[in-house]
Amino acid sequence: MEKTYSLEILTPRGKLFSDEVAHSLVPAEDGFVGVLANHASYVTSSPGGRFKVRLPSGETRTFQVGQGFFRFLKNHATFLTQSVESKTL
């Protein structure tokens, strides 16, 4: 079974996503950062853009996120932003 970590996408209105994920592709200042379980601790600002998440089932979810900050620490990731839209591709 694929290893997972918890991911939350938060806005001032509250949690817009909270689940166990296998992989995420995060928009960062210098491109994109791919994150798997057991990634090293990491903090970055984000200009916003497409944020892709792969669930353990293999399903992919895509979000359009505004500017924000991403943090990964001890298999828990948090993305803080002002705006998020769920996209269907």
C-alpha cells in the first residue's frame, strides 16, 4: 500500500480540503514542488496556481489556489490561502 500523509487546504472561511493523500504537486515560487509521504520538513510561499492532489485510491483532485504558504512537517501538510476553487479536469 502506498504511504500517505495528511493535507489541509485552509482559507479564512475554514477548511476547504482535509484528507490523506499519496502525492501533491504544489505551486511554489520557482515552479512546482512534488511532495510524497516522509518528505523533509519544508516551507515555501506560493504565487498560486494549479494545486494537484492524488488520493490513495488513485483519484486526482485539482484546485485553483490563490497566493499562499505551504508547510510540510512530520507527514502533515498545510496550504494557507485566501481563495480555492475545485476544478474538474
